[in-house]
Amino acid sequence: MPDSVEIRLAELETRISFQEHALTEMSDALAAQRMETYRQTEMLQRALEELKTLRSQHAGEAGQRHAEAVGQH
């Protein structure tokens, strides 16, 4: 009987070890995903700021062309 208890205990220790390893891998994967999400968010924010700048410049240029065209008539 003690042998079966020892075998069962060893099996449980193996399972716990496997679960701890799996949790560590999932935690690492989650941390990496969070970093990737952060980088992508930063890139998107920069792209949006650049787009706003370009739109503003384009609107200013279009307004200037319009004013010049009106002034010519």
C-alpha cells in the first residue's frame, strides 16, 4: 500500500511541475503580447498624428490656392 501512495504522490508532483511550467510559458507569452500591443499602439498613435499633420498642411495649401484663385479674378 505505501508503494501506491508513493507512486500517486510522484504522479501528482509531476503534474504540478508540468502545470507550473505551463503557467510560466503562458505568463511569458502574455507579457510578450502586452509588449507587442504597446508597440503597435505607439505606432498607431504616431501614424494618426502624422495623418493629422498632413491633413492640416493639405487643408492650408488648398485654402491658399483657393485664395490665390479668387484674387486672380
